[in-house]
Amino acid sequence: MIVETPSPPYYAIIFTALLADDLEGYEETAKRMRELAKDHEGYYGMEDIGDKWEINISYWRDLESMIAWKQNAEHMIAQENGKKQWYECFKMRISKVERDYSFVK
Amino acid sequence: MIVETPSPPYYAIIFTALLADDLEGYEETAKRMRELAKDHEGYYGMEDIGDKWEINISYWRDLESMIAWKQNAEHMIAQENGKKQWYECFKMRISKVERDYSFVK
């Protein structure tokens, strides 16, 4: 669940959302997007938790790899469906990870 | 749950963790830390979700306000207890939010 990322700098897309009531097609699409992202160069992985409220963080090598993902045709359709149907509201933050620290017992 | 943040740039501390079995004192401390953070200048708020796996994102005005929070005496004790008792593992990422986008239906 904790994504293994290289030494900073790298990027994180922080996506916080409230899901709507009509979730038809949502799970299949979310699963497909997770698979699809893996084929993208510069994708490091995703951490996500949630039910009604959702936090989803994906990690990327650089701005270029994030833009390529944003513009993936299948992903663009999913983004549109997200706005039309699955999300009541969301906020997406593009952030540059400058430092990180890991702890394992 | 979605924190209202000013226009970028600002900072996010992305904290992803796996909780241990012995959670005695954890809930009280987590609640107290949420209250304590509010007294800190430059603190914008926190988004967190999770049970066994936890994602916690706090938003801050700048590096200085994050450092002051990290060095708060009561928070330092909580951080030590977190390592000794409550967390199996965690990763903390300091990131600078460069752009954001909000959607409300």
C-alpha cells in the first residue's frame, strides 16, 4: 500500500473526493484506470483509501508523465464520467515531493 | 473533508501508514494533535481516511510553519510514541502544491 518511490524530487497527484449515490460502472472503471496507469512511463504507483470519501494519491516521475496520463483517451472518458455521474465534488492537487522519510518497525 | 486551501503554492505533508495492533492511546493522541495543529500559524487543515491503513494529508502555508509543527514539544512526544507503539510502518512526504483544481456538481 505504501508506494515505493525513488529519491525526491518526484510528483504526487493528491485527489480527494466525495462520491455520489449513483456508482454504476465506477468500480470497473477505477480498476481499469489502475491497470491503465501502470502502462504509462513515469508512473510509480497509487495509494488510495476510502468509501464515500476517497483519498487517492498517484506518484509520477515528472510533469510530462502526468500530462500524458491526463490526456490518455480512455482516461479522459473516465474523467468525464466522474464529473457527470460518480463524484459530488473533488479537489485535485498537483504537488512536487521535495523530501520524504520512511519508517519500518 | 476537502480542506479549503488558498491559491498555490502551499505545502502538503502526505503521511501514509500501517497501524500496529496495540493502539492504546492512539485515538486520544490523534484527536489532540488535530486540535493542537489548529493553533499553529500557517496550518490550513487536514484530510484523513483510514482504519488499518491510513492516509493523512495536512496542508501548510510554507516550510517554516511545517517545521514549527514538527518541533512542537507535544507533537514530538506523539511522533516518538507513533514509532514505538502505534505504527508498523509509514512514509511521510513533504510536497509543494503547485496547481490545484476543484469540482463541485
